[in-house]
Amino acid sequence: MDENLAKHIYHPFYKKVDKLVDDVRLMQLRKGAEKYPEPFTPSSWTGKELAIHALQELRDGQVYVVGMLERIEELEKDNKRYREALQEIKNKAKDDYFKTDIYILADEALEGESE
């Protein structure tokens, strides 16, 4: 096997993705088993039914992605405010001429960021 391909195939992040996708696959199979009398069989559906059902599922996915974007924006704003507050705490604690516990905690939380 090509070395670069192997790096991609066995990369820990992709393993994590595969695990999550497999867990979701099993959840969906369980849900389908409870809802439908037989496993998905394309010949049991008309082409139009398949297309409409797929469009419904895609629409649900769009709604969820927009919801995720909204949550990400909220979390990023919160994160920015918390980091600014930590920086302010760190700056004030430094003015006391010694590194207090709160200075050390703020410094550790902000590690890697420029002042």
C-alpha cells in the first residue's frame, strides 16, 4: 500500500469519524427496524417515492446544518468573551507584582496566545 494512502487510512481522526459514522449507522438501522416491516428495498418504492423521501431527508439535513452553524457562532462569541475576560484577569493579577493563583490559571488557559 502507498505510504501516504496508509497515513490517511489509519489517521486517528478518520478512525474517530468511522466510529461515529458506524454508531449512527447502527442507530438508524435500529430506528428503521422499529418503523418498517422490512429492510430498505428499493423495489418496494416507486422512483418518485424514493426521490421525494431523499429530498425530505436532505431538507432535514440542511435544517440541522444551519442549526449547527448558529450554535458554532454562539459558542465562538462566548469563547471570545471568556478569553478576553481571562486576559483582563491575567493583566490585573500581574499588576499586583506577583503571580497569584488566578494569574497562573489565566496564564495556563491563555497559553499560546499573544498579549
